[in-house]
Amino acid sequence: MAKILIATYSWSGQTQRVADQIHSLVPDAAVFSIEVAGDTFDSDMYKTDAIATQQIQRGQYPALINPVPDGSAYDLVLVGSPVWRGRPATPIHTFLKNLNGFKGAVASFYTDAGSAGDYETVFKEWADGLTVLPGHEGSTGLQDWLNQLQQKI
């Protein structure tokens, strides 16, 4: 059986709820919380959007406060993120760039309050050099998505 890591950044808790659902479907998976310093973003969604937009424009992505696990231990990494202005949350960029030793595949699951926009395109750009499998939006159909991923790894 494939070794799976579920790595999640959740700003409001919605993405974490989907991560918990995935973990209940794949209970042997390891879990990692992608976290940044508490003062990195604002509690206001619009202010957080402005901060993230500046980070992207400047190429200055936030540091993570916990070390990224050794990627060589996994065959598949499921990366959870909210959608911010049609893109993954900026801590996802930092996580992907620090996934050292990883030779498997990554797939993103994501939550949004409107449109996913260019989320998957940007995720692939940020995962440069990694094998990217199809992502999944929302919390329905997770088992089917996981079954499809298992067939590809």
C-alpha cells in the first residue's frame, strides 16, 4: 500500500474539515499541519487576500513554523489549501519548495467560497519538478478521487 501524507494549510477551518474527512478514509496516512506565525495573516479575509497578493508579487512567501517532513518517506502527498483569489494559499508555495527528497506524486484538495479560478494551474507551477496528479475541489466525492489517485501511483 502507498505511503500517504496529508499536509494541510487551513485559514478558516474549512480545509481542515476536508482533511479530516480524507484522513477518516485513509486512516493509515500521516498528517502534517502547514503553519505560519500567527501574525502572518489577518483575521479579515480581505486583508489576508491583500497580504497574500503582496507576497506573490514580491516572491516573498511566508516561512513555516514547523519543519516539513522528509518527503522520501511518502509515495503520495495530498496538499490541502483554501483558494485565495483563484490560487493556493501562499504557505503552500513554501511547503512545496521544502518537500525535500520527495520522488512521489502530489495532489491538491481545496476549498473555496466562490470560484477555484486558476488554482490547479498555479499549484502545478508551484510544484515545479514534482509529479502532480489531478486535484479535488470541495468535500463531496472524496472516496472516488482517492481511488483514482491510488490507481495512478
